[in-house]
Amino acid sequence: MIKRIVVIGAGPGGYVAAVRAAHLGRMSGRETAVTLIEKKAIGGTCLNVGCIPTKVLLHSAELLTSVKSEAKRIGVLVDNPRLDWNAVMKRKAMTVSRLATGTLDLVKSNGIEYVEGEAVLRSASSVQVGGRTIEADAVVVATGSEPDIPDIPGLDTEGVVTSDEALSFGALPASIAISGGGVIGMEFAAAFASFGVKVTVIVTSPEILRSMDPESAVILRKALEKKGVSFLRGCSVAGVTKADNGLKIALDSEAGPKEILAEKLLVAKGRRPYTLGLGLEALGVTMERGRILTDRHMETNVRGVYAIGDCVNSYMLAHVASREGEVAVENIFAPDRGGRDVEMDYTTTPGCVYTSPELASVGLTEREAEKKGHRIRVGRFPLITNGKSAITGDNGGMMKVVADEDTKKILGVHMAGGPATEMISEAALALHFGATPEDLVQTIHAHPTVYESLAEAAANVFGTAIHTAI
């Protein structure tokens, strides 16, 4: 009998789930039919209007900043460096197109049927797309998320954009206000500031990046301020009206109402699960504020219906969606693999901000660890004393290791500066295996690298770092 699996949504959760299902079908020796349904573009938000295109902009921004601000200091003379916005947009489009083509080829090479259209669940074993009904033994919902637009007067005014539109400006604006101090807002602030745009960030909280290590957040904010970004903290957008040269943005703050002017307003207040119109409510799938609820196996309360990615978890990260997709289909195939089931573990989920400096974290912050009842020890190491950071000039950040004083195990690692988004994987691996700071210290790190600083921070948890003055 054929095992039939339908995946709704071809983002980094959905297509990974489909490919993994095809692999497991072959490994089990059971004939398997996998169908992947997508109503927009393969690769989902991440590939088309998220992770990939924003990093294209940030790479151009970082290179431009290096050439304009740092080249002469390190002995490289470059005459009249400037930005070609049309070329940046062309490269962004080419990068997205190439990766989308590669993803589709990957899907088809695994024998997966790719269907374009809008899917609706008619039952736990039946999915309708267009005029076709596809029967399934298991369904994986991976429909992702969409920009969350707050109910504020004037947000439908021309010039107010979401991150989707901000990636495709016909020309760079002279000024932009960004409502939101999260990862999306900070990455756009970093890119646009490097491109010469006047950037103002409006954030309701006392500090940016509330979910990350507070010290790291301050390091990034101060770095962005040096690049000309203005921060209005403790403020919120109250309304928007059209002005002669763009937009008049009314703000509420503790000091009272105020106004600012900007050519564009980017609303970057986060994203919300995309679950409307899928037939989930009629099927009886349990949901909470539009988010699908699942167990640790990624299965909903309706047997045979699984859900993964942004429509499920609050992380809203591509790499989390991918892992959830693997977990879901591994559990779908559990009966064919001797009953082995797999639970989703979020302990080692890395969070990354691709700004300059880069930020990355995994595990608990100091505050979170203390709230959970841990007695903690913290080790820090400033990059200003790291040799590789001195060479590159990216030396304003730090490494931080949070450990449990009783068990001696690492609880969290937080990085600001250097190739933090690359280095965080070592810390995630350490958490996965329940490592101690001493385990990191005893692991030989190459010199000169920024990676050495992680071992130094680990040594500083118990005051034994070599390159830290007493």
C-alpha cells in the first residue's frame, strides 16, 4: 500500500519536510507518494522576502561601509566608492531566482510532486487544491507567517511599507522611519544607514531586541548610533498622515505626543501565523490566536495532521521550521521504523542578527536562567583584546557564557561582534551535549581567530582566562 503524504507550504519547513519524507520512504522500502503544495513561490518567506534578500542587502551594505570607512585605514586606497542601487536589486533578484530554481530541482529530483495552488483541508486525510482532491495518510501544514500590521490610523497611507516592499524600493528613500526594534527592524536599519539613508527607529520598549541578551543589544544600538541611526525608545506610532515630502508620523511617548517626518515608514512590528482559509477550524484543529497547537511530535490534536514553522512556534526562524519538518515526518514514518518517535527540542535554537556587529545567542540569558531558579556564573571576554578582532577592526563586541554554578553546565552563550552568526553553532553543539565551560576551554581553538574568545569567555566563568587582567 502506498504511503501518501501531503505538505502544504514550500518554505524552509515545508520543502525540507517533503524531501525528508521522500528519503524516509526510500529507506523504509515502502512505496511513498509525497505532494508539496505552494500557493506563492517555492522557498516561502525566507527565500523570497526574508532571510535571503535581506542578507543580500546587508552584504552590500557591509562591503560599502568597509570600502568607504575602513579601506584607507588598513592601507587600501579606493577612489569614490558609491552605491549602485539598481545593481543591488538585480543581484538580489538573481540570488533569489537561483536558489529558488535549485530548491525546485531538489524537490523534483526526490520524486516529489510539486503543485501550485491554494490548499484547503477537507478532512484529516483529504486536501483540495484547485479542482483536485488529494488523499493523504498524513498532512503537514507549513503555511508560515505574514507581516503583522497593527490597527493604527494611517497605516494604509502611500509610503507606509512592510519588509516585503522595503526589499524592492525602486529608489532609495532619503529618510525612513522604522517602527519596531526587533531583528527585522535592526537589519533594515543597519542596511539603510550604510546606504546613506537617514534612519529613525521607533521602539516601544526601553531597549531594542528584547528577546536577546541586553548587553549585546546595547552594543548593537551604540554601533548603529555611530552610523547615524536615531533611536526613539519608549515611543509608539499613534498615526500617520501624508506630508509634502513624505509622511508625518505622530508618536506617543512618556514625555507626551511628538511628531517626526520621514519619506517612508517601515512597519516591522513582527509577523503573525498564516492559517486563515485552510479549513483548520472546521476540522477541529486546536488553535490559539491563529497559531496551531501541536505536541512535541509536531502533531495536532487531529490525528494524522501535523504542523510546523511560523504557523506553530513563536521563534519564527527558518532553521527551526526545517528541524520541525524533519521531526514531523520522522514521526509519520515511526511505525515503519520500528515505532521510533522523535520529540522536538528547542534548547539549542540559535538566534542571529546579521547586522554589523553581528549578534547571536543560544540558550538562556542571565535573566531567564535566574527566573528558572538557576544559580549562575557568567564569563565575559571583550573582543578588544582578541588578536583577530584587532586585525579586522571589529573589536567592539564581546563573548558571554552563562553557566549553572551547581551543575557546572553551560546554560547560554551570547555573542556580539566577529562572525557571531557562524560561531554560534559551536555554542549550540556545546548545549546539545551538556558541555561545561571547562569543556570549551580544553577544546583547542585555532589562533588567531575570533573563536578563541569563546573559550576565553568560558574560562572567565570561573576566573581562569589567560588573556584577562586580574
